[in-house]
Amino acid sequence: MILICNTGGNNIFNFIIFILVIYGVYLLIKNVNFFYKKYNDTKLNIDEKYNFNKLNKEKEINRILDKINRVGYNNLTTNEKNTLKNG
């Protein structure tokens, strides 16, 4: 913690440091709330849920396509084949 001294010209410097610390705490709290909102499903609005689900579906399709590149289509599970068909 920063100790504030009352010696002459240091008052302005200490005040600026104090304001910066308060601002830093504010940004920290704001970022924690941002991450909480993004990953707490009950806090997402309709557009955020749609984009989140679309991104997850795209990642799953990319994973399956990579598997096809590695081992071929015939080695996919039925679930993976259905995921590709339903897109």
C-alpha cells in the first residue's frame, strides 16, 4: 500500500498516485464483471447467446473437419456425421 506523506511538494504527487490507485481498482472491478457476464449464461442477452452458440458450433465443425483430414470420413462417429449434416 502507498503511504501518503504530508511533506511539501509531495502532496500533489501523492494525490495523483491516490487517484491512479482508485482508477486501477475501478478497472479491475469492471473487468471482473465483464468476464463474469460473458461466462455466466444467465447474464447473456439473446444476441450474446446466439453468437456464443454459433462460435461453439463452428469450433465443433472445424474439429470434425480436422479429424476427417487426419483419419478420413469413414472413421467419424454417427454423432459427428450428424453434426456435419445438420451444420
